Amino acid sequence: MNMKHSIPKTAIVYACVLALAGCNSVAHKPVTSSKPIMRPADDGAGCNGTTRPRPGIGREVIETECAFARTMADRDFKAFASFLDDDTVFFNKDGALLGKDAVLKEWKPYFDAAAAPFSWEPTRVNWNMKDLAYTTGPVYDASGKCVARFNSIWRKQTDGHWRIVFDKGDGKCDPTVIPGGGKDD
């Protein structure tokens, strides 16, 4: 055994053990109060004029989600694209669509028909106090039947616009959720 090489290794191991032991001996300050990371939506979130016109981040995000939903109703694919972050992640039945181009390729057929195949609106919004927000609400088929829920994460960009960075639906639809508000999610 060559002592010249084993001493530095021993010293390194010893230093690591001391460092790890020190982590366990640090006194942690107990949390005496907590603030929620996300804030609840104003009552009456929704797109059909049922929202209360309160200023602030929640209002901005609700309006953004509603404008995003209108792109489908208006059959405006270009406007739809403008709401997507370049690094957005959307999920479909086969898995994740990574990036704006993948989402646009997958969603283009939804905009080709004369009538929208589905619609959505937020019933809840939560946000941090800076640049992230979450929206959720029912998704309706063309006949107006609730068929799913959407769940989206939005990020406020440096240009001041909210863009969607994550979207995942689920097949659960609670028929007691009223468009424009109603039952708490």
C-alpha cells in the first residue's frame, strides 16, 4: 500500500464524514407561521362575464386563460400559438409534447374544422406573488357536455405577457362545477 496516495483519500473521507455530521447538528429554526405559496381565485372565475373585475395577478391570469380559450372558439390558430411558451409541455393520450412546435403540430387539426371540437374555461386560479400561476376548469365537447378538466401552469414573461408552460387534462369531470364559478375544485 502506498501511504502517499492513501493519506489524501483518508483525509477526504474524514472531511466528508465531518461535513455530513455537521448537517445533523445544525439547529433548525422552527416555522411558527406559514404563508401559502399560491393564492386562491376570486369567487366567480370564468370567461362568460361572470368574473368580478378585481385587479391583480389572479384577474390577469383569468383573462389570459379566457383569451386563450377564445382562440379555439374563434378558430384562430395564430393567436393560439401566441399563448405558448417556447418550452411548453402539453400532454396528450400518448404522453408529453415537448416544446411549442410539437404542441402546434398536434393541435393544428383541432383548428381545421369550421366548428370548435371542444371548449374550456377556468373555474379556479392560483398564483404566487411573482410570475407563476395555475388554472383549472372544465373542458366541454362540441355539444356542451363536460368531458374532462384542464390543468395549466402559466409563467409571466419579461415582456409582461403570461404564456402557458404546462398543460395536462384529466378525464374527470365533475358535473356540479358550474362554468364561471360554483363548486370549489
